[in-house]
Amino acid sequence: MVKRVFIFVAAVCALIGSFVLGTRMSSVEGQAKPGTGFAAIPGQVGGQDPFGPYDAAANWPKPISGLPGNEKWTWGSGEGIFAESPNRVFILQRGELPNIPQPRVLALPQLGPSIEFPIGRLPWRDATTASPPRNLDLNAPCGGQGQPECINAEVDTDGSGVNGRDFNWQNCLVVVDANGNITETWKQYDKDYRRPHSVFINPYDATKAVWVVDDYRHAIFKYTNDGSKLLQTIGTVNHHASDDTHFNRPTFMAWQPDSSFYVADGYNNTRVVKFDKDGKYLLAWGERGEPGGKEMRGGYFNTPHGVTVDQKTHEVFVNDRNNHRIQVFDANGKFLRQWSTGAPPSDVHLVYMGADEKVWIFDRGTSKMVQYDTQGHLLYAWGTWGAPDMPGAFWGVHGVSVDQDGNFYSAAVDSGGGQKFTPRPGANPAMMVGKPVKAAW
């Protein structure tokens, strides 16, 4: 009797095992069928996905040298970008650079045999090292207790060169339409900036006020949507500290649905600061982590350089840049979880979340946009490195945005200026960077 039961159980197990194995084999075989896998366009024959689910928009934006009297200048370091709509996109840059042709190839025997510059297919100028302030000391005694105030980039104090020759401190914030035409220049505020770092509009603000973070002014500026008036300044301009009225080189912002907001106070300070909808200080959290990029304790940072908010759960996602991780907190700074963004060369500039609650980062080390779910599971990645004259290539993306039509925008510190990407016909929507939350517009 026992023997019969054993045989019966063995037979059942074998049948179940065959079924499971067959199912797995079918699943694996199915992945190899045409139209499956991880192509941005299911069923695509040939080609590649260098730009993921997008096509790079040609001649967007138009050359800034096309502005009247601006023929000698081109885009400087692209710090931030924000799409209010497909026809009104803000681009923030650290001034302009000389509009000169690519240098002729020169042999450099003084450096070694068979060395020449520039090398074909490679960039010949890095916009972020060429744009002022170029030789910035991250711990410069600027505006602190007993220290002189920071001064404007019009004065050469850090090796950036001479304004009007080596750079042009002008057109730091411009507006571009859907066709790439520059339709607005906010020159009236150029003098207020020292190192403009990011630009935003609160998605829950019906007035669509424009916010600019300047990390070397240690301040955030809020303007009317048309740029006619400065509405508010948060932080103490030109003075740094770590308290309720000062920043020390802030970087990025993000909003809760009640319009309270967070600031990653992040280059010299190591904290996230929360304000109410009117800009009143509420709280801050964050401690300086151990150096070396291996800090794993929750709430300890080494350069918190990006922040975004989940509109549904109210969780706050912080890019802990030098520790190569994303940390997640509740609305008041309680640590919840974390995940790695990869070992070096990983160097994450930003973290973004749209209405679809997918988390996107840009990794400067790999030149890729990387997608996770809110628990940190890796979902997709796209992007390729390339010189500034290669439309669609990434080199130092520092700001991203998406408009209501799903067009994707990037601003890059190394290649300079901004770019626009349009959704490819038939592309898988799950692979696109999520459309923005615009609850009050």
C-alpha cells in the first residue's frame, strides 16, 4: 500500500514538474518571438534604440547666436529645463560661450607621440568647465560669518576669464517655443545670478510662478509667470549657513499637492529642507555621511543633489549623489528605504517622477536615463553618449522635463543648452518618461 502511494505521489510530482518546466520553456521561447523583448517599438525590424522610445528633434532649440546682436555667442552650460507647455519651455544656463568653429587639428608632441587635438567624433569644448564660475571651490568662504559677499560673474575672480571675451553673462534664462524659436529672454535677472542651477514651476500653483535655484547665491528666486516681477526670495542672498533662513549651495526643488515644498540643500550642506506653501520654514533633516561614497545609514547624505515627490503616497525621493543611492522618506523626513544606483562610474545628477509614479534618474557616468519603480526595481534604461553636434546624444544631463504631449526635454552641463525628444510612433508608453503632474493648470 505504501509503495503504491509513493508511486502515485511521484507520478503527480513528475506531472507537475513537467507542466512547470513546459510553462517556463514556453515563456522563454515566447521572449524570442518577433515583437517581444525590450525594444522600444515592439516588432521593430533592424535598427537600434539609442534614444529609447524617442526621436531627437532636429534644430531644437535654434542657435542662440540667432538673436539680434548675439552672433558671437552660443549656448553655455545647460543647468535646467522646464516645459510649461509644448510651446513654452524654459532653458536655464550659466551664461553664453564664444560661438567659434571647431579648432583645426594640431599635433601635440609635447604631450607624447601620436597625440593630437581635437580628435574626430569627440567634443572639443566642455561647456561646464568653460562657463563661469569655472574653478569654483565647493567650500569657498563666500558670504559666511566675517567673509566677503559673493560677487557677480561679471568680475573675473575664479579663472573664468573676461566677460565679453571668454564668456558672456547674458541670457541665463530664455524661453523656447515648440519649433525651437527663442521667444523670451529674461535678461533683467542676469545680474541676480551667480551659478543658476535649476528652474521649476509648481504643478499645484494656478499662477504658474517660475522658480530659479542659484546655488552660489545660496538662494531661490520666485517670479511671476511673465517675468515682470520678483515675488519672493528664499534664503539669504550671498550668505550661507545651515538654519531656517540660510542655505549652503541648494540644488533642486519638489512640491507636495498642498504646495509645501522641499529643497535639496546639497552641495555644502547635507540636508533636505521643507517649507510650507508660502515659503515658511517647517523642518529639515539630514546628517553628513562618512566620506568615501560608502555611507549606507538612512538620513545621512554626501551631496543630496536631487529631490522628487510621489503625489499619491507623498513619499520624498532624494538623490544621495556621492553615495550612489536613492533614499526614500515620508513627508516629514522619516527614513523608509533605499536602493543603489550602481557602483562608480555611476554619478547621478537628478531624480524625476511624473504622474505615472515611475522614478527616473540621469546617470552622468553612463549617459543613460534609468527607470525604476517606487521600490527600486530596475525597469528600463536608454541613452547614448555623444558630442554636442550629435542630436539626441547625452553629455552631462543636469535637468529634465516632460510636457503634456509627452515630449521629453533635457539640459546638459557638458554639451551645453537643451534638447527636445518626441515620442516615436508605436513606442511602448511604459518606456517613456512620465508626463508631468499639472493639477492646478
